[in-house]
Amino acid sequence: MSLGCAAASAHAEQSWFQFEAGIGATHIKDMGDGTWIQEGARSNHENKNSPALMAGFTGQLYASGNWDVRYHADYVYIGKFSASVDGVPDEYDPVKHKIVDYKGERFSPFDGQGHVQGVPLTLDVGYTYRGWRVAAEAGAWVYWQTWHESLYDLSGQWCDLSHKTHAQVGYVVGARVERGPMSLSYRYYSIKQSWNPYPGLATGAHVLMATYRF
């Protein structure tokens, strides 16, 4: 009976096709002061943190002794982010982080929000010791960044400065620690900024994820 259980456990660990799902947290890198935010202006608010979700497939492609290679084909929701400021269109120095040559014009409200999601395809190379597996991971992902930005300009008109969503390709790197079907992973997702015709907020995402494989 115990031999049968051990064989079944080994087979489960070495499966080439399993489901995986995870929940975690994201912190993004933004475009820097002067793009959608003005740190020296009043009412400057930015949310760069969000819950993250992941679901997909994984499996073992190769094993030799304590070493093995796994693939991951997932969908990941990086999160929702926002930025707003009562700023000035031109009279701002992003290096000194302050408004310059201000002549008393009213401030212009900028308000934006959006999210990032995509499909990463990665490989991880892992080493198992006493039931604990440590792995390094790398790959690529196709992603979509949505960003809706509105501006009430000095002429009294509402302007749409939104980013036009389109598919982009970036890289993914990370590491993970596993014990049985549970894992804790860190991934960095690269996000290229495309002025299409305006940029989004995120230029990269740090994601910490707890994952279960079944």
C-alpha cells in the first residue's frame, strides 16, 4: 500500500500537464515625475499597488537526479492602477519636482486609470533538496496595457489623452520556492512604453505570487 502511494506521488510530481492558479500582489514602476503625475503639484495621487491573479498550466519537461525543468503557460492579471493631479500642462520641472514660471493660471485636473494583463510563457530550472524545490525562471509574455486619461484644459475643454491598447511583447524573469504543490514566486514583467498616441502608466511590474498546482 505504501509502495503504491509512493509511486502515485512520484507520478503526480513528474506530470507533464497540471493546472496551476495563484493570487498575489503587484507593485509597478511608473513613467516618472512629469508623466501623468506631478509630485510638486497639489492633489497628486498615485496608486501603484494592486492584487494580482494567475491561472494556467505547468508540467515537467525534463528530470535528472535532483534537477528538473518545468514549463509555465499562464494568464496573469497584473492589476489596476490610477494617477491623478491638479497640475500644469507645461510649467513643470520634473527634475526639480516643482512648478516653474507659474503666472496664476488655474490648475488643470489630470485623471487616469487602467490595468495590465497578459499571457506569459516561461521555463524554470529547479533543484530539489529534502522536499524543497528552488528554481530560476525566464521567458516572454504578450500583454495588453489599458490606460484612460482625461484632462480639463485651460480653455475649458475635456481632452481624451488615453493610451490605445494593443498587444506588446516583453520578457519575464523570476525565482520560486516550492514544497509539494505549493509555491511562492517572484516575477518581474517588463512593460515597454508605447506612445500610442499617449503612454500608459506602468513601465514594469514586480509580482509576488502564492501558487497551488493540482
